Amino acid sequence: MIGPQEAFSASYAQARVRFLEAAATAGMAIRSHNHPLPGREGETLAIDVALDGRPDAERLLIVSSACHGAEGFCGSGVQVFAAHDAEWREHARAADVAVLYIHALNPHGFSFLRRVTNENVDLNRNFQDFSRPLPVNEAYAELHPLLLPAHWPPDAANEQAIGAYLATHGVDRFQAAVSQGQHAFEDGLFFGGTAPTWSHQTLRQVLREHAQAARHIAWIDLHTGLGPSGLGERIFACRDDHEALARARAWWGGNGQTPVTSIYDGSSTSAVLTGLMWNVVYEECPQAAYTGIAMEYGTVPITEVISALRGDHWLHLHPDAPAELRAAIHQRMRDAFYVDTDAWRAQVISQARQSLFQAADGLRG
């Protein structure tokens, strides 16, 4: 087994190498789905999939990273550590649980230090029925001109207007308006897109290839950016279904552990969102009973996270910005989604490892 610090990487390119090496050393079956574009360093981008266990297993645990690219530093570290963790792998085998690691769902965002895909789409708002009218986020429309000002950093008038909105409506409403998802402003924050992205389509392919034999599926999707720093909030990631919620809370929230929260009852730090990624399980794997959580690790306050995202989107619209400003915006994005300390990484691994064992036990029944 490696130590918690050795599992984490400083770039997407390094993270991919470490994941593939760990999976290969463990003897996992590996399949790579190459992205059509190169990465920030000219590297190949891919969604890499590694299966640890029988391909026909009836109990399947999915562990995914970098749905939001810049959050991949954390998720990749968890996956690399798990691939080296002999005790965890034996526990899953004893429970007759196959584990499907999906590394870097959004490799382009991971490489370029962006939360969104190369289409400027938030992958976790992109799972809509695009043949039907898309949700309308009127609150976001009101804020859009303020969120993406003409100049960066914002001037005093812009800061004052944002401050007035927060003073009037509060942080929770601000977070909900901005993060819910929107389909009207393709250059804006939390844009859900108008068609399935490459990552969306590839994830469907992965599930068709690897999850059709499963009768019970659990999914731990690894995220960062919400809540107190270092705390791994377990957010219910299924439809608003009382039976599934009861399973999730029994598996991941029992025995005095951190409770499983839900966007449906207001207990989560997350707002109610649209177009969520886990909807794909119901469509591609209707044969399986599904139970999932988003493991959401806190980093910095939500207002700082949104400010980092505003800067990133501004830079996307102004690629000729001075090098010093570009570097500052990139560093702020990195800091918003990854806390580069030994203590934070140790917290991440400890809580993730617990959630993995709990998922295997829950699937075993």
C-alpha cells in the first residue's frame, strides 16, 4: 500500500499515469476512451476505465472522478490509493463486488484546470432529454451580466452590485441561482448545454460495456468545492425515492457516522440541481437497483468558489489576457477545488476509504 500523499498528483498528465500504472499493477482490465482534443501539455486526454473483479458480477460499485475537471486532483488520488489498497480490494472480492473505476470523466477540464468540458458545459447539468424544452433558470439570467463583467478583476461597481444581491437575498439563494444549471447562456457558469457532450456520450458507452450484467449498482462520485474544508459530505445521488434514500442512509450514514444528506429535503450544502449525471444509470441500466452518493469534500467558502469560477469563465472569453493574470486565475481555480496540504489529503483518503467499505457491505446485503 502507498501512503495518502503518494496517491495525489500535480497535473492531469501525472494523475493519468499513476492511475493506469496502479490499475495495471493490480491486474485490472483497462479500457481507454480517447478524447478528440489534446491536453494543456499536449498530452492525450482520455476517460480511463479499470474493472477490478468479474465482468459478469451482479454487484457493481462505480467510483468516478473529475466529473468537474478541476475536482479531479482529489478524485484521482482516491482512485489511485484504492487501486493500491490490498485490504480494500480483498474486502470487495469477499463481498463479490466488482469495482469499476472511471478516471477523469472530464479529462479536458482536469488538464486545463477548468470545471467545465471543452464545450464549456457543466457535465453534471448535461443529462437532460434534449428533445424536450429545457429548464429555465430566471434567477441566473438576472445575475449573468454581473457574474461575467467586462474586466477582471471586477471593478468596484460590480463588487458592490454582487454584495447588494448577497445582502438582499443571502448566500444560499445566490448559490442556488448560480449553480442550479442553465441552458440560455453558453458562455455562462453552470451551463448545461444544448446537446450531449463527448463525456456524456462516452459515459453511456462505458455503462453499456460494463454494467449490463449488474443487478445491484452503487456509485460513489467524487467531488470538491462545497462545505467545510476537509469534510466529505455524502450527498444522496438518486431520484427522489424514499427506498433508495433509506438504503443510502443505512449503508453510508449508520452507526453514528456523518449522515447522508439530500438536495430534496434541504439537508445538503448543495442546492437543487438539474440535469444530474447519475440519471444515466436509470436509462442505461434499468435492470439494476441503484444506490449512489456524491462524496463532496469542502475546500474554501462557496463565495470564493464562485469567484474562482467567474474568473475562469472570464479568462475563457479573454484568452489574450496577460500571462500574470492567467496564472493567478488558474491558481485560484486550483485552490478552490484542491487543498494542497497533507492534512487535507489524509482526511480525503480516510473518509473515502470508509465509504468504499460501506458500499461493498451495502451491496452484499
